[in-house]
Amino acid sequence: MRYFVLATDYDGTLATDGRVHDETLTALKHLRTSGRKLILVTGRQLDDLLQVFEQIDLFDYVVAENGALLYSPASRQEKLLGEQPPEEFIKALRDRQVDPLSVGRVIVATWHPQETTVLQTIRDLGLELQVIFNKGAVMVLPSGINKAVGLAAALDEMKLSPHNVVGVGDAENDHAFLCMSEFSVAVANALPMLKERVDFVTNGKRGDGVIELIDKLIASDLSELDEQLQRHNILLGTKEDGSEVNIQPYASSILLAGTSGGGKSTLATAVLERIADQDYQFCIIDPEGDYENFENGVILGDATRSPRLAEILDLLEQPKQNVVINLLGIAVEDRPGFFAEILPALLELRSRTGRPHWIVVDEAHHLIPASWNPAALTLPQQLKGLMLITVHPDQIASAGLSLINTILTVGNSPEENIKMFCETLGDCSPKLQPQSLEAGEALAWFREITEPFCFRITPGHTERRRHVRKYAEGELGQDKSFYFRGAQGKLNLRAQNLILFTQIAEGVDDETWLYHLQQGDYSSWFQEAIKDESLAEEAEKIEQRSQISSGESRAAIKEAIAQRYTLPA
């Protein structure tokens, strides 16, 4: 289920002439039996609402006074989200014969054409207040208070995300909370400007429109409207003709495959940054500690400590909290077992809250290996909001690959990854000629929609620096270390991290330094062992400069390293 909450305006949306019809109340009850929640978002004062709407207990929370007051019908508790304007303001309005005039817990309200006097009074007293209109109503509230603020407060109490909310309204004061909702709806009688800006307009007016919306929610979770919901799409890059390549944030299940150093990290980082920028919650399962410097999530676990399931779930219960699960403290052979434990817990959380919106499995061939017999029992038959990242798609269990509807592949011979994917599943592979991708390009295949095509990746605002401490200060294995040997192989100076590399580089003789420079050894090491494509590209430019001196090239490469890694003074 994608949509767990219906947030609805009252007057002109749920209610007709201040009253909610029995048919509409029946639809609201049906929605609750589907497991969804209800939030009422109204400009009315709470006391007034309680007098006209006896069935308020149908709602989990009520946002009253246009976002200034949060009320729980179950506990009868109120929570003010702003301060009432000063008494001198209210007195001034009365002295200026503003009538009618109502004063709530926070809100001060009147009707057109009194807005001119209200605005003049605010200016005369030098107050920081805002005026919000609701058709003929004129509402005065503290600066920054609106229906979106109230809805956010209600969702915080419920530990739910706006990305799992459908909002419906009819008037100008509904813009804020509808824009905040994942799916925005206007009833047929709504103001023209509102109908132009929402995702869907009902055929029915007022309560009939709400009934129509509820019927769609219960029947299909609005899946038939997914294609027209474009405003949340996640940008991947652009085609040669300049058109954008996007994925849907809910309907996509992605396999990101490619050779080491081929650009997987650039693309994965860009996608995750944009997911985070839109406040979708994600959980990254990170077997190799590659995301220990990813700023958008809390890291649990390290090389000395295994992450605990309880602490993972406690964090994910908070809608705005992303989690990176570091598995370095778990032996390779035990990682599939950990995955078999964590995935059902994540899916149970999703069944209650719709989150985490994205589950990202790095080095997926380690966690869902083809040789792992329980894979078919552990994995569901469908799973959206999934990204599997791997160098070896043919080594992932077919039960995992069967979940995928989108393939993104980078590096050398990207068409081979598509071929391996299809062969593993026993599907016919699309006919592809051998591909030669340039740096920053990827091959995409939306299996149900298009033939494979190339696009240029749009990088994220920051590129993940993989294994920073490990590469800067740690102990790379012998096969990953750099060896200064020189043309005749007389030396054997091992640099097992970037600090030692820069130290040896300063002391090695010019002939040895230039030999490796001219062979392109530095850029190769940065790409293949350090897995830093940006650093490799910068080093390659230095290596290709003709007539560059030993001292100048040493300084340039050392500076390139220093810009990307924090080295000790």
C-alpha cells in the first residue's frame, strides 16, 4: 500500500453547507476499515467544528484554525502550533468596527470586505502577522502558520510521512497542505486555480467527490493515476536529444550493474541524493562500508560491531531518518542470513507505514547470492522501491532479479549485464550491439516500457568518497596497494594507503616517479583500487600533460588527493 492517510478539508470539500452527508460518512468508515488513517484539515475553530460535526471521532487528528491548532479526538488533547495575536490587535479591529469578528485559540477571522481594514491594522501596529483567504473568509494567523504546518504536526504525532498522504480540498487556503501531500486532489467545485495545480480533479462535487476518491483509494490505491503523478520523479540524466530520464519514486525496482570503476557509485549517489532531497526515507544495506561518509543517513555498525535489528528499526520509525546498515562487522558467509532477518522486518514496517520508501542493497551478489537456497522464501513476489547494486548480476539469485523492472548498467560492455540478467531469469534478451559508453554515460532498460537506450548521467551535488578513512589511513591489501618499482623493477616500495603514497611520492627519485606517471599507473590505481573515478580522471589529465616536470606533477597529484581526502597535517 502506498497511501496510508487521507487528509481532507471540511467546508466545500467534505461538507456541504457545513454538514457531512450520511453517504460521505459511510465512505469515511470504509476507508478506515482498509487500514488507512484520516486527518481533518480545516480553517474552522475547534469549538465551532465540534458543534456541527458530531462524527469527529472518525478522524485520527484534526488540524483546526487553518493549521494553528492540533486536536486528537481520541484523547481530547489540544496542541497550539502558534501564539494568538496580541490583545491590542483584537481591540483595534473591534474599535475599527470589523464585523463579524471571531477569535479562536490562535486564529482571528472575519469576512470580505474587511481584509482592507485588517491589513491596515497590521501595518499600523507593526505586527508580524499573515492574512490567508478562504473564498470569502479572511483569516489572520502568525507568520508561517498554514494548513501544511498543521498537517506536518499531525503526521509527526502519527510517525507517518507526507509521501504516504492523499490530500483533498477546494479553496485557496488548501494550496499549502495539498502541495505537501504526495497526491493532491481537488473536488469538482474547487476554485479554478486550485484545480490547475493538483494531481487529480474529481468528477463529483464536495462529498460526492470525496466518495469518488475514497472508492479509488480502496480499489486500487490510485495506481491507475501513477503515470500522471510526475512531480516527484527522480532524475537520472538526459538523452542525446536533451529529454530527461526519470524514475518513479514508488513504482521502480532497479538493478544497477557494471564493472568496478565504471560509474556505479556516481549514478547510485546521484539517485540517493535526489531521493533524500525529496524526503523519501531510505535504508541502505552496505556490506563493504562504502557509505560511511554518506551524509544523508545515520550509519549503524562498523568493522568492530554488528548493527542490531532493534536499533535499525527504532531509527526507521522516525519518518525523516535515513539509515545505512554497515555490515563490515559480519562475516561474508553470514551476510545472507542477516539479510534474511532484516528484510522481513523492513517489509513489516512498510506494511504499517509505507516506509522505508527505498531499500538499497549494495553488493547484492553477497546478500542474495545465486547459491542461497532460502532466497525464494525470503523475498516477496513483488517489491517496489528497491535498488540492487552489483558487479555480478548473474551471481544474484533469480528470486531477487525477478523483482526488477528497471536496469541501469554502466562501464565496459554494459549490454552483457542485460544479457546476463535475462539468461538468469530465462527471458529473451533484447537485441543489442556491443556498446561503448563514454565516461558519465549509462545504458537504461525500462523493461515494460522501452527498448534499452543510452543517456548521460546527471551527477549529484556531492560525489560519495568511498572508503575515505580506509583509503587515506587504513591498510589496503597487498593486491590493492601501489608499488613504486621503476622501469627496471629495482624498487619495491609499497603504499598501502593514500598517506603513504604521498609520502613515498615525495621521496622517490624523479626517474621512478616519471616512469609510473608516463605509464598511467597513478590514475589506474586511483580508479581500480581506490575506486575514485573523479580522482582518477584528474590524475589522467596530469599524466597526459606533455613536458610536465617531476616536481610539478608530484605537486599536482598530491593536491588532487588533498582536495578529495582529509589527510593529517
